[in-house]
Amino acid sequence: MASQSVPSTHRPGDAARAAADPAAGLSRGAASRSTTISEVARLAGVAASSVSRVLNGHPDVSPAMRARVLDAAEMLRYEPDFVAQSLRRGATTSIGFIVRDIANPLFADIVKGAEQELETAGYSMLLMNSLGDPARDAMHLRVLRQRRVDGIILSLQSETNPDTLAALRETTAPIVLVDREVQGIEAGAVLSDHFAGVTAATVSLLELGHKRLSLIGGPFDVRATRERQAAFETACKTAGLTSANYETKLGPYTHEFGYQTMQALLEGATPPTAVIASGVQAGSGILQALDERGVVPGTGISVVICDDVEFLRLIRPSISVIARDGEAIGAAAGRLLVERMKDADAPPRTEILPTHYVARDSSAPPQRS
Amino acid sequence: MASQSVPSTHRPGDAARAAADPAAGLSRGAASRSTTISEVARLAGVAASSVSRVLNGHPDVSPAMRARVLDAAEMLRYEPDFVAQSLRRGATTSIGFIVRDIANPLFADIVKGAEQELETAGYSMLLMNSLGDPARDAMHLRVLRQRRVDGIILSLQSETNPDTLAALRETTAPIVLVDREVQGIEAGAVLSDHFAGVTAATVSLLELGHKRLSLIGGPFDVRATRERQAAFETACKTAGLTSANYETKLGPYTHEFGYQTMQALLEGATPPTAVIASGVQAGSGILQALDERGVVPGTGISVVICDDVEFLRLIRPSISVIARDGEAIGAAAGRLLVERMKDADAPPRTEILPTHYVARDSSAPPQRS
DNA sequence: CTGAAAGCGCTTACAG
DNA sequence: CTGAAAGCGCTTACAG
């Protein structure tokens, strides 16, 4: 195929040049214009529509036509213009991914997982960070709409922010939420079974003998927080603890919040003997606060961090985590989105992925006090 | 302006509906079609070209025209179609960012920095991971070309891979390289002054009395490796060490490579008393290898890691690093790219950003041996 | 200052 | 099986 000869009326090199050059003087920006479909058509001596049919694998084309077109296309190194295709087809084969903060290693894994899945299906990904600001979620949704993306993966800042909800309602592209639940909009979702993981961790800490526990971090208006808080408090109650002995401190997913909250707890009259951090950023803040006061995880206080990241494994004593597979979450989100982009009638689906409590040295019996 | 009344021949609600509905029955994918410029024109009773002029801030428009158009656009919640604009203008206001691995926290910071800079200038970012495979660099370059991105930020896998170079030569969009130098192509670049950082670290280790040092990691065909190796070996030579006493081990930027290389070194006849890791992934491999043998950084062996990440700071004993500011690197790359996208004649520029050696507990005098 | 026309690069009914 | 025409939604010379 590739080595097949050109129609004899054309001399390879010159013909290619001649066909490509005439159009070169257009006023279309700085870059050297690339070959268009009509240049291929001219060289092959056929209509542009036929070139399109061949290149798109339309069934009703003669072998002769196919050969002429493929030769011409190859000679001119023709690559179809995605922008023109997008306008004509009404689909861009691109999707948007709005993420809270790509610098969170878990999100980086999720993005990576999604990208691989989407790339296989021919989609490219526009990445946007909301950086803790719900207004940016709404803004990015607007931009993605104007860019006519075929779908959106979304890890919202807030499930209840009015601006975000308004922007979501105006969004017609299929949406897959990552670890979020939003009332009143049609969207697929990939959720994590936080309840199971936090329950396992809390029960395990209780069994070690802890009687004063804290759950730290996570904004109130997000599913993960609700699940974790419910699991944590249910486990404590079930073990017979009274509400004076366990406590949930909600706040942003930041190092700062973990740091300050842990400091405050340590200064309190009856500090907890075990803490669970909702996320690695809060977790790192907690570890810093402990380190500054010389409190050793496991010995001085038990620590469990939600989400696992590579570097966490280097810390000694080793830190217990509630792990989940970021790449698997991203891949699932990509799959669910592709499913709906390929079939507009496919109903949005929800997938729940597991979390696993991994006990390490930072989980230990409380010191006598 | 916004509250100005509609031309009296139109009743707000009905007119808007009437103008919007007729076109609703088209065969353009699943999503409810959005308003087009001609619908706005019809409602305002003007030509589409006038709507375009108003919305693009063309100077020669009468206040009356402006008002009519803005009212109509607002009433129909008109948002221009970026795809159509892109085709017509020959510019997509989107750029591509090809990164080795977004899961590397330094790259995540770089991407974040670039995104913010680009967003300010109105550009969106397509993100692609090459995942250690140079063939993916070439593939992604091809896709970005077809998507007609206005510019590309590139942190190549390899500076010499033939496929990559071929793909680069076919790229006409302006390019900014991140920490890479490629011969024979026109590209801007943001580089890090690795030479300064590694020199400072090596000199400092030598001054502490180390006489056997290793530099671990980094692929051979990348600028950072050359700079680091040159700085490391120059400093050792200058201090009077013979080549039997210092060694550079090159290899991929992976945890695995750091881990295995460190293991091998520890098993050797004369292990180094100090190592410098080229990057956090190799660094984490090295730390794991040390941990498994009970070798404590600072006490048993001095360790310096190139690049700093948040979680590294939680490790005890604390690890010395050669730090650089990822977000600043990304922001600089974004700025250089925007500069060239806005002015096709702007020559590609190179910016060199500093690195800083930060000595911590893992840098200490060698043990007597 | 405004409108009608052309055209960006494709794809897809519609004829033949 | 193939070509000519229309059109996706814009913008921009070109007339007036």
C-alpha cells in the first residue's frame, strides 16, 4: 500500500510541491500552513468528499480510489485539521478535567489514570485547577462549555456552592464526578468507599484501647467528609464512647488546617490519643505539628492518614494509611465518561471503589496517662 | 447597560424563545444546541457581522447598535463558539503541555505555575504524559499539531531520540522547553541552574570530609544530567579526589533505579559515604534501600536529593535538598510561550532559574572507617 | 457605521 | 461508487 506508485500524470516531488505551494500565501497566522484536504484531492485528481470518505474508512469506495487518495495523502503528509472536523461534526474529542489541585499526588494519579483511558479512546484532556476557589470551578465550566468539550470530569470544591450549581445546570456535556455527589444534576460518578476504610481504621484504633479520638480535616460540603465523619462517629458510638471522647474537626484540605488543628488539640486539656487525617495535606500538617513538639507517631499518639502517597512510605515510624488507588479511580472516571460520550442515551452510572486500612507503626496502643 | 430595555418590537421572553427555537431541530449530536451568532443577530435585528463586531470590541460601532446587540446576546445567554472562532481565526488559544509524569510533584507544580500564567492570557492547556516512553513524546506532538494548538511546553524524555526530533522538526507552533536543550530546533527554554546547586552541595560534602561520593540517577541524554555530572565531577576533581573516589551512575528517573543502584553501592567493596540523588523518585529509592539495611541518613551516609517536595520535609532525619521553585519554572515557561504566541516575530528566549542547596541533617561528616 | 459575501477545512446528505 | 453543494459558526475584507 504505502509503496504503491503515484498516478503517472504526477511526478512525485514536483507535483507535491506544486499542489502544496499555491495556497501558501494565505493570511493565516505565522505558522507555515499545513496541507488541506482539497490539496490532497487535487493531487489525487478526485473530489474532496472522496478524500474524506477514504480517510474516514467509509465502506463504499473503490480500491483504486482508495489507493490514489492514500498515496496523495502520504505524499503531502496530510493530517486532517481537528478544529475543522470538530466544527463540522459537532464534537471535539476533547474533554475537560477540573481538579482541585494537581499538586496533590492522589489527584495527579487520578488525572494520569483518566488520561490513559481517554487517550485510548481518542480524547485529549484540558486540565484546569480550581485551587481551592469554588468560583474557579464555575469559571472553568464556562470555558469548557465554550470550547465545546465532549465531556467533563469534575472533582468539585464544593457540592453546594450556588455558582457552581448554576454553572453545572447550564452544562449539557456529560459529566462524571470524582468523589462528589451533587443533587439535581445528571452525572456519573466514581466514589470511594470511605465509610469502609474509616470504619476499619477507627475500630482498629478502638481495639488498641484508644478512648479519645479525633478526625481532622475535610470541608463540610463534600461527600468524603460526610462518609468519613459518619463512619468515625458510628464506630466510636458503637464502642460505647460518649461524644465528649471523640470529635470531628472540619476544615479545608490544607497542610495549614492540619497543622493548626493538631497544635490546638495538643494544647487542649485532654488531647486525643489517636487522630485520623482526612487527606495527605492535612496529614502532613499534623505530622509537622507533632514533630515540632517532639511527639512521635505511634508512641505519643496514633496517626492514620487518608490516602497514600509514595513519599509517605519513607517516613519513620511508618504511618498508617487508608489507601485507595488513584489511577484506578481516574481510569474508571475515564471509562464512565467515554461510555456516555459514545452513547448519548447511556444512563449515568456510579462506580464505588474500595479503600483499605493499612496499619503501620503509627497505630499503637495509647500510653498510660 | 445590562438593564437597558429591549427594542420595543420584541417582547423579552417570547422573542428570545422564538429566536432560539427554530434552529433547535438540527442533527448536531445529543446536547441541546447553544445559541448562535445569527440568532442573536435576528433578535437584535442586525447582521451577524455587526454582532461579531460588537462582541469583539471593534471600534467603529454606534452606541445604539452596541446596546441592541448586547441586550440580545444577554437575553439569549449567547456564548461564542470557540471551535468556530478557532477555525476562522486560525488560532485555538489552547496550548499543549507534554510532561514526563504528572505524578512527580515537581512537575505538578510546574504545570500549575504554567496553567495560571496561561489562563491569565486566555489560553487553555491540553495535558499529556509521556510516561517514560519517548515514542509518546512524538505521538503527542503529532496530536497537538492536528489540534492546532498555538504553542507547546515540553519536558522531553530524551533530547536525542530520532522520532522525537523528527516530530519536533515538523512542529511549527512555538515551543518552550522545560529543562531541556535540543540542537537544531528553534525553541525557547526555561532552564535550572543545576550546576550551581550541585556544586554547592558537593563542595559542602567535601568540606565535611567526604572522600568517596556518588551521584545517582538521571538519563544521559538530558541537560540536567550533564550539568549535574559536570558540577559533581568538577568539584570532586578540584578538591583533589581521583576518579576512583567519585562516581556517577546514570539511569532513568525512577524509584527503582535509585533503589537498585543504592543497594549495589552498599554491597560494593568501598561504598560511598555520601550520595546525591538526581530527583525525588531516585531519591526515594535510595532512602528505601538505606532504610531496609538500617543505614541512617546523616549518620551512616550523607544524602542529598535534587528537587524538594513537601513530603520530603517530614522525613527524619531531615534530608538535604537542592531546591528549585516548580511553580516559578512553570510560570516562566508560560510567560515565554505567551510572548511568542502573541508576537510571531519574537525571538525564542531562554531563562535560567536558580537552584539552592539546603543542608539538613542528612548532610554530616563521614563516620570513621 | 453597517450589511452581504466569502471562506476557514472539513463531512454528509443528495443526486447521479 | 463518486462529485457538487451545502453548511458547521464564526470573522473580515469589501462595498456602500
